[in-house]
Amino acid sequence: MKKLLMFMSFSFLLIIVAGCGSNEVNGDGPADIPVEWVNAQIQNNQSKMLDLLDEKSEALDPEQKAERKETIKRYKLTEWKVNDERYFYEVEFQDPTENDRVRTEKMEIVKTDSGWKRTKYGNVHDFDKLVMGLEPEVLRELYDE
């Protein structure tokens, strides 16, 4: 009886720990990927951009490392959660390489065996239709620092 009680307690504890686990994979959560992508983009770090893509693109050179050191400081990040393994993001940012011109990137992020990845190179086609009916959550405002 004692063994059964111990087994049930351990099983219950295991279920609780698994259910309360973080949504991070390799230290990155899904909301980290859009910011990493934009930073790699403004640095022209095509190697990093390829690492962040699920569907690899021949348009990017795996040997091309960062040419610049700038990163975005001011950005608005909005998230639409489809489920625990699929998200949409819109990141509106001031590009430090273009006199702080405001630019926007829209992307889909999915959980893969190798971590969170952007589904494809380029903005998501029909983004507004895909997020219709989902609740947007602003994770960061453009002028927050």
C-alpha cells in the first residue's frame, strides 16, 4: 500500500511539473525569435537568419556573418497565439541603419525539434486573414525602453 501511494504521489508530481513547464526551447521562447530575426536582418547576418528559419531559403548565404553591430532598441511586438506550438508576430521597429525609419515584419513562429523557428523567409502572405479571430497581445510598445 505504501509503495502504491508513493508511486501515485510521484506520478502526480511529475504531471504537475510537466504541465507547469516553460514554453522555452534552448533558452528561447517564441517571442524572442522576431527580435532575433530583425536584429540579424539589420546586421545582414544571413547565417543567423538561416538558423532561425524552419524552411531554409536559397536566397540566404550560410557563410554571410554579421556586417554591422546595430540592434533594434525601439520596437512594438504584437503576438497572436494559435496554440502552444504556433504563434504569429508583428514587429514594428525603428531601423538604426536607415535613420530610424519605422519598418514592419510579420511572421509565423512554430515549435520544432530544434527550437522555435520562423516558418519562411519574407512576410506571411494573408497575415490579416490568418490572425482573424485570434486575440492580439502587445508584448512591448514602440517607445518602451
